[in-house]
Amino acid sequence: MLTDTIQISGLPETVIQGVSERAKAVGTTAEEYVRYLIEEDLSSSSLNLRVLFAPIREQIKESGTSDDELIELLEEAREEVFQKNQDKK
């Protein structure tokens, strides 16, 4: 199996330290831990919700909508759908 090296520069020291601590906690090296994370991510049959909703989160952030406003909008939309379903019965 052909292997290549990926080098990542510019990571904050806190990230590097966090990876090292997590790796140590599970009894492996930082390199093996990062390899595991990458392989797990790539072998996943579906995108995780964080990746899937990233564009939506970015739009919300850019819009300046607060958490409370977002919750209110979602509750209004949910109620609207509920009422439409009740009318169909």
C-alpha cells in the first residue's frame, strides 16, 4: 500500500496539545490518533450533521439572527406545519 505524508501547518498550540492529550488518553501517538480521525471521517457512509448544516449555520451567523430569534422562527414554522396537518384531518 502506497502511503503519503500530509503536513498541516498553522495549527494553534492548543489544538496540537489537545490532540496529544487525547491520543495519550487512548494510549496511542498523536499521529495515530489523527490518522484514526481521518479514516473514521472518510469511511462514514453519511455526512455528519455538523458538516451537513455548516452552510446553514454560516448563513444564520452572517444574518445576525440571535439564538432566541432563531428558536422563535423555528417554533413558528413548526406550529404552521402542525396547523396545516391538523386542517387536513
